[in-house]
Amino acid sequence: MATAAGEMPTLESRERRFALSLLGPALVLLLLTTTAPLVYLGWTSLQRIDLGMPWLSGFAGIDNYLKMGEDPRFWNSLVLTFIYTGSTVVLQVVLGLSLALLVMQFPRGQGLLRIAAILPIVLAPVVVGLFWRTLVLAPDFGIVDLVTRSLGLGSYNWLGDPQLALISVIAIHTWQWTPFAFLVLLATLATLPPDVYEAARLDRAGPWQTFFHITLPLIRPAVVMVVILRLMTALSAFAAIFAATGGGPGSATEILNLYAYRTSFTELNLGYGASLAVVLLSITLAISWFMFRLRRARA
């Protein structure tokens, strides 16, 4: 027993070193692919790097961030980001929950509905953007245009009209990611205890009373988690909008992520583009932190 007890620290240290040897390469790779680019992004945001005027390059400090206060294009993209994010998240949660509640009334065929719901999610955002641009929202021969003309509402340039373009990209994002909210909330609803609803039925609670006082409180953690995940995705949206409108017409759909891309790789102002990306990252982290704190506070 004494020998075994004396060997334990050696065995534990060997197991610890073995675990670190397995974790070490993954940790180094993680640092190289995530932390190092973020540090470089922060450093670049403090530089004046404009490939159009390379002779002006140098350390800028916080000048790039101060420049945003006088940049109307930045404020426009920031407002569009909040409109786009808020609209898509609300629509996804409301539509996803509504569909989940509807499907729960029909026990048969839920497997097929789950499979069908996965299809938009697995499509690459670029493919989704091109699909809507060429087949759904194309003027004259797009599916939506055919429907509006058959109803006598006329033809519209859905992605070329500044007043309709933002609504169109919101619809694209909502169509692709509503199934995610639907699947998560459907799985959550399936785990709710039936005896609670039986008690509510015996107490003669109406459908709305049952929903607001029983269903919604029970699925609130899942709803909050869906909101957090969808917020993070919507704030960083890029590919579908870029494929559908490129941020246009003009700047009608130029959310902050697209503005940072255009500034960096079209206008070649890498320093200012990096500062825009840092602001977007900060907003995403702040909103995510707030939502997680809200979730914990109400747990």
C-alpha cells in the first residue's frame, strides 16, 4: 500500500504530461488561427494603411476610431446592422416558434418536416444569396415577381430598389435560419411534461393562458439561447448579402460587416477597415455578454 501510495504522484504527473501533450498542439493551433489574427487586427486598426496612398502610412493611434464619428457612411451601416439584426432575429424566433407549436399538433410526419427544415441551413450562404437573386427575386421571371404580377400588384426590382433591397435581404436571412429556431424549439417543446398541460386543462385554462403562463416560461432558456446564437450570426452576416446585392444598391444593404470589407478590399484602406471590424467585434461581444448575463439572471 505504501508503495502504491508513493507511486501515485508519479502516475498523476505522467498522466498530466500526457494530457498536456495531447492538448498542446490543438491549443497552439487555436492560438495561431484565432488569437493571433485578432491581435493583428487590433494592431492594424491603430495604423494608417491606405494602399491607395502608401506614402501616408504610419501609426495612427485612435485616429481611425475618431474618424468614425464624422463618417456618415459608418453611422448608416451601423443603423442598417441593427435593423437587419433585430428584424431577422425577431422574425426567426416568432416564425420558428409558431411553426414548432403548429407541428406539435400533428405527431405524424415530424421526421420529414425536420429533414426538410435542415435543407436551407446546410446550404452555403453564398448559394442562398445567388438562389434568391437569380430564381426568387429576379425581376420579370423570379418566383416572387410572378406571384405579384398574377395578383395584379405589378413587377418590382426587389434587389435593385433601395427601398426594397433591405427588406429582401432580411427575407433571405430569415428564410435560411428560421428552420434552426424551428428545430431547436420543436425539440424543446417535445420534452415538456404533459402532466402540466393536463392540470391546466382541468383548471380550464385557455390556449393563450396556457401558452403565456406554461409553455413560454418552460421554453424560455431555449428561446434565449436561440436569440443569442442568431444575434451573433446576424451581426456577422456577409456572404448571402454580398452574393445577392453586394451591399447595394448604393449603400442600401451595406451593413457594418460589408462596409468593413468594402473599405479594406475595394477602397484598399486597410487601417480604417480593420477599425470598423474591431467595432463590429466589440458590438458582437458586448451584446453576447449582455444576453448571457440576462439568461443567468433569469435562470
